[in-house]
Amino acid sequence: MLWRLEAMLDSGLEGTALGTLLLPYCSGLGNLIFVALMVPKFGAASEVLTNCLVNNVTNLTLLLGVPALCWGLAILPGAGGGKGGKAGGKAARPTKGGGTEAQINRLSLLLTLTAVLFFTAAVWLLGRDGKLTETDGWALIGLFLFWQCVQVFDVMKHNVRHRVSFGWKFYADGLVVLVCAYFLFETIDWLVSWISAQRTGFISRDNLGWVTGWLMVLPNAILALYWGWRRRADVVFSSQVGDGHICIPLCLGLFALAKPVPVPAFALNSFLLICGAAVTHMLFLALAGGLPRWAGALMCAAYGGFVYLGLAG
């Protein structure tokens, strides 16, 4: 999947669009599968909420913090604390366009992070009565679809400006990615079913939300480390933030169509952490042009605190 996704970068899909439009559906497929499994089989709405919260917090803290700690995430040239040079025997590919393109990528990422704030705030506001109803679910899905339309038209505008068109290779690569996504579906289906069948121990249905939350971010971890190693900070950022949109609001909205989702008081702390991480990334992007290594260490520490408080509670 990574092999053909990278080929798409040369077929008319620029980095932030790849991370916002395509990668989330590939890496976030597991979360959508989890929702589909929980509706007919187990129906534990609280586990779905926990799964979504764990996924989004992990994306915005650990999975952005580790690549930043290792290489630095530089959107603008010279930012982020990363080193140039070679990557895996090939020249590291920086964020495209030392000037205008890099600035455009930064603005696109700031817009994507702003969407995180709106989506998270929408879930919190709709859930202030203690649950997300079917009507709330339709509202969340509508927000997600509107955001996707904005991204599609943004890609179209980019291609018109640069006179880029999608050739047959682009669609052939997309087909290969879909085949890979099907195998991901089969794998996640089996793993979630196996975890749900366990009655004792930490890896059991009693901790289904936490365990599956970590399980579903494994594809995101691979993406974050791979694109960080390739020095494509724009794809690292947009893939992790875009994947969060799959959970909040799409996954919660889809499950709410079938069954009400309770929103307990403790979920507020997770919402605040998600918004706080998004604001932190926005400040670093706006002021420093990327996420330096020392900030990556802080993100990893924040995630450790989230896990400790969540499991201890």
C-alpha cells in the first residue's frame, strides 16, 4: 500500500491532499470496521467512544511526537530540527517548494487542524445532554462529508493551477490500494473478533475500547514512521490529523445512527486533550514552521500521562 501511495505523489496528488483524502480511509478502515462489528455483534457504545478517543489522542500526540523526536517535522525549510542528507540510500525529499509550496502546505495543515477543533467541539456540544442520538449522528456525518468536499475541490484547484491531470496509472494505483485495504479489513475483522471472545486478562472484551484503539493505530504508526523517515513532514501531519477525522466525527456519527452513544463526563478530559494538542501543533506550525524534536518529546510525555490517567481511572 505504501509503495503505490508514494507513486500517487507523482501522479497529481500533492502531499497534504494525499494525507487528508486518501491515507485516512486506508489507515482508518480498521476503525470503520470496528464500528460495523460493534453494531450487530456486541453493541457496546462506550467501547466505540473509547476506541475513537484513544485513536485521536494517539494520532495527535504519540504518532506525531515520535517522528518529530527522531527526525523533526519540518514543513518550512530549516524548521523542525530535522537533519537533511540521505534517507535509506536516497536523497531525503523535503516538503515541496522551498518557498510558496511550503507556505501553502503549512496553511493547508493549519486548516486541517482547525477542522479538528470544530469536529471535537461539535461532538462535545451535541453530547452535552449525555448522549449522541440519531439526529446528532446525521449532523456529524454531514460535517465530515462537507469537509471532504472542501478537500476534493482543493485538490482540483491545485491540479488546475499546475496543469496536472490524473492518468491511468493513478487509478491503477488506487485499485491496488483498495485491494490492500480489503486484506486490512480481513485482518482487523479476525483480530477484533478474537479480542472480543477473550473473557479474562487485559487483552479481553473488558478493555475492548483501549486494546482496539491501539490496534487500529498500528497502520497509522507505520505511515508516520515511513513518511517521517522519507522526510515528508506534510504527509506525516496530514495523515495523522486526517485519520482523526475518520473517528471524530465519522465513526461516532455512524454508530449513533444505530444506537445512542453515551458521552460520560470523563470524556471531556479527552476532548480537551485533543483540542489542546491541535492548538499546540497549530502554534508550532505558525511560529516555527514545524514540530522540533524537543516538542516531539513533550508530545510523547503527554500521551504517557493520558494512558496512565485513563487506565488508572
